[in-house]
Amino acid sequence: MKNVLGGRGCPQVNRFRNEMDMMDEWLEGQPSQKQSCSLCSGHGHNKRKCSKTKGH
């Protein structure tokens, strides 16, 4: 069996972090906008999952 360095997934990035990165991390912790449907303006689903289009 081959000896592989590292693990699965994307390789970890080694770079210096700046203020923009810190702002991105802060925004991830903020509550995001709820999903809304463009057909019926309902919340919690999108156009693809809308129950109004099931008859088509």
C-alpha cells in the first residue's frame, strides 16, 4: 500500500491572514438571510422545491 502524506480533502492553506479574512470569519458567525422562493415569495424553500409548481 502506498504511503500518503496528509489526509483526505483539500490541502490546508498556509498563508498570512489579513483583515479581510478576519471579516469573512466574523460574517460567517452572523445570522444569514433565510431562503426565499422567487415564485411564491415563501420562506424556507427555493423555486426548485416550491409546492406551487408540483402540478407542472
